[in-house]
Amino acid sequence: MPDFHLTLNGKSRIIKVDDGSTPLLWVLRDTLGLVGTKYGCGIAQCGACTVHLNGAPIRSCLLPVSAVDGEEVLTIEGLANKDGTLHALQQAWIDFDVAQCGYCQAGQIMSAAALLEQNPNPNDMEIEGAMAGNYCRCGTYNRIKAAIHAAAVMISQRGSGK
Amino acid sequence: MKKPPVKPVFSSLEALFDEIDPSGNNSLSTAVKTDRRTFLKISGAAGAGFVLAFSLGGKVEAASSKRRAELNAYIRISPEGSIFIHSKNPEIGQGIKTAMPMIIAEELDADWNDVKVEQSPINENIFGRQNAGGSRSIASNWDTMREAGATARGMLVQAAADRWRVPAKECTTEKSFVFHKKTHRKIPYGDLANEAARLPVPLDGTLKLKDRRDYKLLGRRISGVDNYALVTGQPLFGIDQALPGMLYAVYEKCPAVGGIVASANLDAIRRLPGVKHAFVLPGNGNEQELLPGVAIVATSTWAAFQAKKQLNVSWDESGASKDSWGELEKRAQALGNQPGKETLYEVGDVDAAIQSSAQSIDSFYSFRFVAHASLEPQNCTAWYRNGEIQLWAPTQSPGRGLASVANTLGIEEDKVTIHQTRAGGGFGRRLVNDPLCEVAAISRHIKAPVKLQWTREDDMTHDFYRAGGFHSFKGGIDSAGKLAFWQHHLITFSHDGEKPVIAGAPRQPAHEFPAQLIGDFRLTQSMLPLKTRCGLWRAPGSNTYAWALQCFLHELAVAAGRDHLEFLLELMGEPTWLPPKNLYGLNTGRAADVIKLAAEKAGWGKKLAAGRGLGLAFHFSHAGHFAEVAEISVSESKKVTVHKVTVAADIGPVINLSGAENQCEGSVIDGLSTMLGLEITMENGRIQQSNFDTYPLLRIRNAPTVNVHFIQSDNPPTGAGEPALPPLAPAVCNAVYAASGHRVRTLPLTKEGFFT
Ligand code: FES
Ligand code: FES
């Protein structure tokens, strides 16, 4: 059984998986019990499975766990700040009551978090570009946009923290 | 396997449709009357605080079923000051878990921050109807919830008055405190919990419900009670459930519904990595429960998915669907030129009106099947032990689920326990409990806890689809430019040759728009044979009738040279309620008000650039009056951009403004996503679309601005989860006409060469 080493949500982990071609999504969910990352399509169309790989948003449903050996992975469970307070995006998602069913929202928030890292003050077009890979079947797109704008303001007011 | 007796009453989607959408019943009974004597206070062990139990929703069916109206919901106030409120209905994204407790908290004068919502277990004997469907949860429980909150408040006030030795009527309440302002004293509810528990429940007529104008919580924007858990990725959904020693299953069914397993390479599958079991289930003869198929059980979801790809089944398709959309469409087009086979409703003399009207136009509308495609693919977790089964299920109809599982396993319902999980979207798909039945049969076979996970492909190709269909119209205008007659031939499908597929035709044709409003009207129907499974899809029936009806009405307005707004208002006429005082009947006064409001807010009549247009549509469904105006552009190359949709709604007083607005925004975007480019087609019984690459939902860049305006009338509150959807498609198509002169008569829009 091959072992894979990764830094997961800031902690170094050794993961035992029978089959190195198993997508990261299923290792997170079935092996590690981190079920915040969701399965929606398995073909990189819906974005429900979005996590960060070395800070960049990726679709974990198609990425074999062997490909993340030695890398840094961040999931929704590790997004909150170190002091336990919510990431500005998580707070904005609550403030704007974004979710309907909520199933897509972990993926949405992870895509948005990567965007704000790159671009702390995105305009609508830039948001649409960064969020293009995330479906919301319930149609909460307008609230997602509003919450990202609000989180950007929150982050700039808090200074360097999120 | 021994076949258990089939009890169709519990699995029939039609029966469920009656239950969730009373507009299709003749009885049209809507009111749930509460009697305060049915409230019961349960003061548990000393110091446990105050519990007021009451009954929600169970009474409507009391006479017609074995279900008893029992106490099924409660408010519990702990001495520490937490206020627990029970939520008995499934949460599928419609916000009920937040809205229902808000109603109680309002009358209780509770501080919303003190309120904790608990999800109840599934037992329809105790809890009455437990469904999420038909946008009915609020309407049917409004009075009971208000009375429950007011009763608890009254008892807390009495407890405070007794302690202070002052008259109860001098006491006031606010934010979980009782006040005696004269003496500047206050006590938190928690401190009164044990004393209140010892008091008798107040008599009828001694409590007053609040006036709507005094609401502090209702009508505000309140963030959903599960939001913190959602944004931190906690395990809320069906797919997130895990049990000790749990295995992972997939279930392969025939791609053409009705096929049975002839043989499969089970031995080869059993040798694949991680695979523990592979076996055939024969099905139980009920396509809403357990179809025949092959189960593969493995040590992980991925191992099961991989093994499924290697599975080779030879299907006996002698009894399977051979449906072909292309064929069906051709036959429907031929039928469109003929009179309908049967008359569903007729009033006046249409034939005479056709002869005498100044002008008449004919039009043929066609729309395709669509899937539910909730983002969480179907799944369920189960554990069968010692003749009993527990299930963790993301379902919209857990009560029906109990019966379906019991029927599938041939066991009594009291041996089945369902734990409700949050559901990643429902839209009507999860009213059918086939994944529960499948996993129940699999868990019993392997005698182990197991999670069944459908792939997206399973989900899309084994849905209960919203049926496609066709409308052939003839409508007339008199010499004064008024609507003279309306003849409508509906072409739908039938599984048995006798009745239309579910939601394929209006169940109360006399109440279907515009039958109630004109003198010479005829609705006829023809049906084509179909095997493809059909189901209930957000705003069943209305989601397609509204499109055809409200577009054709616009065609008539254009033919008459009239402004659409003015034409529509003229049709509504004087304010009338049809039938009177019936929540599920059209009220033309409320209709006219929302139509005018939508038009005003959208700037109806304003000057627009070339290629830009406004389109209007109204529809009444699920007790909600909704009018919408879409502002769009159409380019020379037929690129459609929807800029803004204005929604005007009357659903009575709004409970949670944030939730209601979210439902309206979501309905608009769902409606738009569906009408722009979604279709399910079948060939040789096989569904041709299997994942989001061939069934592309709308993405964020195509989401229009949505402005929602509520008229908060004094009528009882009704749901917002469905009625905002039907007017969207006709509003957009009418706008396409205004912008480009092109009349859309086929959905999705891509069929007429449009793109986004
Ligand atoms: S599950 Fe990965 S993109 Fe849909
Ligand atoms: S909130 Fe349901 S899919 Fe986005």
C-alpha cells in the first residue's frame, strides 16, 4: 500500500491508499473523513469538489492522489483563520445568507478564496471569470457575487488578516 | 427472493401530488384549524425547564388515513435560557428549517439568538405529513405555529406575574425577557421555565395573536440556521454520512427503463481491487422503489465506481422502453393539426366564436423533457440488522420513504427508521425514494452498513423527468381588439393509455388560466404512449403551461395591436376570487396588483435601444401570484443576454425576507437555466444526456440581476419555493419577441438557434 505525504490544512499527513490513482476527492471524503469537499459530477464541470493545491483552486474529482504527493492541500475545513475566527468569505456567506441547499457552497468559497488571494479587490467580471467553474444548481450566483465583494472589503479593513 | 406484496398507494407519486398540491383536489381544503386544547405542556423531570408540545400539519389527513393528529412539535425552554424549537419537515434548500421556527419565535417574543432548531425524526404517525413539496409547509402550519408561540409566551408572562404578584396584563415581553415596566423589573425566560411548566395551558380566547404591523422578527432578513455548519464544511448532507465498518455501493440499472438483468460478469467484478460483493437484485415490480439491477459493494466509493466501469450486463429489454424523442415529436406535430382526442373542459360556444371573431391565429408550442439534476447526486446510507433497518436519507418525502422501504423489504413500517439529512437540492426528484429502497435491499443482502452512491450519470439517466409536451392553440380577437375565444389542444404522454403522465395535463382544467376568465374556451387533449419515467419538477405543470399560455396570450395582444400590459389587465377584469376565499384559487385583484407592480418597477414602456426588449408574464400557482418582467438583448447573430428580471409577488406576509428573496432569485435562475439550454432526449429508451457536459446548467456570468418586490397582503402566508419559476420563461420569450421580432415556440431556446 503506497504512502503519500502531504500538507493538509496546515498539518503534515501520511496517507495510506490502496490505489494511487484514486482522485483526491475520494481520499479526502472516504479515507480522511473530510466531507466538506463535495462530489457533483466527477468530470471537472461543476466545481463542487474545489480545493486548493499549493494555493491554486483545483477540481479534486479528477486529480489522482499520487499527483499531490509532497504538496500542500487546503480544504474548506482548514479555511478558517488560525485563531478560530471564520475567513472573511465564510463570514460574508453567513451575513448574505448565500446558501439555499448549500451543497455547492464549499466549492464556491474555495474558488473565491483563491481569487481573493490573487486579487484582493476583484470587479464583477473578474469574479465571473474566477467563479466560472462552479455551478450553483439553486441559483445563488448573485449573492455569491455580493458576498465576495463584501469579503474583499472586510479583508482590506482588517489589514493583512482575513 | 420472495416478492413482497405491492402496496401501490404508498408509492404512487400521483397520491403524493394530491397531498402536496391541493389545487388538484376537488375538496380544495386548505385550512388547518387548531384548537388550543390540543396543546399540551409536558413538564418533565424537575428542573428540566418548560416544554410545550403541539400538533403541526397532521390534521388535514386525519379523517382519511390512519394517521392521528398527535402532538408532534414542541418548544422547549431550558433553565439556562436556550429555546429549542422542533422542525419536522425536510430541509432541501427551501429554508423551512429557519422559517418555521421564526414564526414561533415571533409570537413567543424570543430573542432569535437564543433559538436552537432541532430536526425531528421521521414518524408520520406522530408528526403528520413530513414532505417538502408543493410550497405548502408554511401555509398549512401558520396558525398552529403562531398559537404555539403565543401560548408559551402567555405562560411565561403568567409565571413572572405570579412571582412579582402583579397582574399579568401589566407585563410585557421582549427578546426572551418578561418586563414589568412600572417597577423596572425583568426576568429572562430561562429563569421562568420551571415555574411556567407548572402552570395550566391558557384557555381558548385568552391569548391574542400579534398584529402584523407589530412584527419584530417576521419579514426581516434572517440568515439560515445551518449556515455556519455549511460554510465550515460540516457533515450535513446525505452523502456525508458514515457508519462504523461502512461499505460503499453502486447500483447499475438497465439504461432503458423496464429492462431486466439477463446475465453479468459478476465473477470478474468480484476479483477487482476493493470489491467485496457483486450480485443481482431482481427488483420488486415497482419502478418507484426497486428496479432490477446489479449491486457492487466495495471498500471505497472510488473502488465501487471503478468496478462499475468494468461491469458488463446483458439486459433483457423485451419489456423495456423504446421511446424515441424524434419519433414522438413527429407524431405530435401531426396531431397538432387535428382536434384533440378528448375534451377536458369547455365553456361557451367556441365553434361559433371561431366563425364570428374578427381575426384568429394558430400557434404550436413544443418543449422537451428536463432532469432535476440536484447537485448532490442521489445517495442513501443504511444498516439492516436483526430484521430492522435504519436509513440516513436526503429525501423530500421521508414519510413515504418509510412505506416504500417497508414494502421493498416486506417488513412492517415500525421496523424502519429514517434519519433526515439535509438534501443538496430536491426540485421534486427526492419525492421518489428509489435510492432508499435500493440501499435497503443491498444492506439486507450483505448484512452490513453501506452507503449507496449514484454517479452523476446514474442520476441523470435514471431520473423521473419533467415531461416534455406540445400545445396547439387557436385564439381569436373580436372587432374591439378583445380576446374573443381560446382553443387549446394539449398533446402529452401516457404510460397506460388512460391518464396523462404526472403533471402532463392540468388536474383542474376549469381552474387553469385563462379558462376562468373567458366566455368561449375549449381545452382538449391527446396522448402519446411513453415508458420514460416522469415525475414532479419544481412547480409541476405550471412550469410549462405558464410558458405556452403566457406566450400565446402575448401573441394575441400583438395581433390585436394592443399593449401587453393593458391586454393582460383587461383580461383580469374586476377583482374576483375564483373560487372565492380559496387560497389555491386565482384572485384577479391580487393578480392585477402584481402585474402593475412588476411593470412599474421594470419601467414598462420605457425607450430601449434597438435589439433590447422587455417581456412580461404572469402566472398563478401554488397559491402565489407572480408577475415578472425580463429585460434582454438579442444580437444579430441571435446571442441572448438577459440583463434584469423584475419579480413582483404576493404570497401574503413574508416570513423570512432573505429566504423568500433567495427562493425567487433561485427560481428565476433555475427557470432561465432550464429554458435557455436544457433538454433530455431519448433514443431507443436510452437517455441521451448523462452529465453536465451534455446538460449544461447556467453559469455565473449568465445570471441576470434579479429584483424582487413583495406585496405583503393580509392573506395567509404561502410558499415561495415554486411559484416564482413559471412566469420566467414566458417573460423571457416575450422579451425576445420585443427585442427581435422572433416568436419563440420551442424550448429550450437553443433549438431555435439562440445562444448565450
Ligand atoms: S465533482 Fe469535481 S467538478 Fe464536479
Ligand atoms: S446552494 Fe444548492 S447548489 Fe448552490
